[in-house]
Amino acid sequence: MSIISVLNPKGGCGKTTISTNLARALHDRGASVLIVDSDPPGSARDWHAANEDNPIELVVLDRPNNVKTLASMAANYDYVVINGAAKLEDMIAAAIKVSDFILIPVQPAPYDIWAASDLVDFIKARQEVTDGVPLAGFVVSRVVEGTRLGGDVRAALDEYALPVFDTTITQRQVYPQTASEGLTVFDADNVKAKAETTALIDEILAMIAPVVREVA
Ligand SMILES: Nc1ncnc2c1ncn2[C@@H]1O[C@H](COP(=O)(O)OP(=O)(O)O)[C@@H](O)[C@H]1O
Ligand SMILES: [Mg+2]
């Protein structure tokens, strides 16, 4: 059992998009997956409600105390994916505490990267008292196709001394198009979108393999 949080207080970096697509990628591999929406307004809950045949279970937990009780609920699933809240510090702190792994999507611009500073501090403070749990890593999100990541982006991310995944998520219409119907890129024909999402989940699973908890 693993709890994966997709966190970044900055809106628009792709948390909800990545949470829903990752959850579906895990489901398609035969895993039992629960999405926890900790950011209800206009978020994963709406995505879920847009498709009555959605194969993924979703629960809304919009109070930090509810998130704290997640561990027992999570025991019934192979993976819990927490769609992170914007700005609610208590929610983010609660998510960090229950997670095995934090995925931090960032847009490839220095201001967006600097805005992750408080989150990184939060995560590192937690890691210090727990022998390094949760693990954490960055994924650069909404990259314009055909552009290489600038050295300034890499340099800014390197300052945080957290891993940066090789896979990037590209800015593609297929993400909002599928989201609006409660679907994911795995329901569409865009081969590149499926490939990058698959590559990202492969990288995450390789990183978290040492901390996967046995299901009770
Ligand atoms: N890779 C992407 N390509 C195109 N549009 C995207 C991509 N990721 C997110 N978006 C769009 O950007 C907006 C913000 O994304 P969202 O996932 O809601 O971010 P967050 O949850 O961090 O606020 C949404 O309209 C979403 O459809
Ligand atoms: Mg969101």
C-alpha cells in the first residue's frame, strides 16, 4: 500500500490533471486505487462526477483531521492518490504526514519553481523526523512541446536538492479535453500523452519501491 500526494500550493501547475491520470494509469495496471480529493472546488471531484462509469473510486476529504485518518482507509487499496489542496497549509501538512511519496508538479519557469520553496521546507522538516519519509520528487509540467528545459529551470530545481524526474508532462490539449468528460489520456488516441504519463508512473514506482507498505 502506498499513499502518493500530488502537492504544490500554486494553482494551475497540473496537480489535478496529473492525479487523475496517474490514478488511472495505476488502475490500468490492475491496482486498486482511491483518489482523495483534498481540494474540492472545481477539482478531482468534478472530474469524477463528469463520468458516471469512472472506474476509479474517489472520496472528498476537505478537513485536515479527515486526512489524518486516511491511513486506515488506505489499507484497503494498493494506492491512494491525494489530489493536493491549494494554499490550505493545514491540508498540505496533513497530506505530507500520511504520505509515502510526494509528487510536486511545477511549471518550467523560475517564479513557479521558487514558489515551491515553502512546500519543500515542509517536506524536508518532516523527512528529518521520520528517517526520510515521505520521499519526494519534482515533475516539470505543462512543458511546451519542442522546447528544451532551460538551464535556469534545472538550476532552480537543483537548489532544492530533491530528485527531478526525467519525464516531463507536456502542454497538450488532450489533457483538458479528456478531463472535461471525466476521462484520462488513456481514453484518447494521443500516443505521446499516454507514453509520458506511463513513463512518469514507471519512474515513481521505481523510486517508491523501497517504501511500499504491506497491505494489512
Ligand atoms: N499538461 C497539460 N496540458 C494542457 N493543459 C493542462 C495540462 N495540465 C493542466 N492543464 C490545464 O491547466 C489548468 C490547471 O490544471 P490543473 O490540473 O487543474 O492544475 P492544479 O490542480 O494544480 O490547479 C486546467 O485547465 C488544466 O486542464
Ligand atoms: Mg487542482
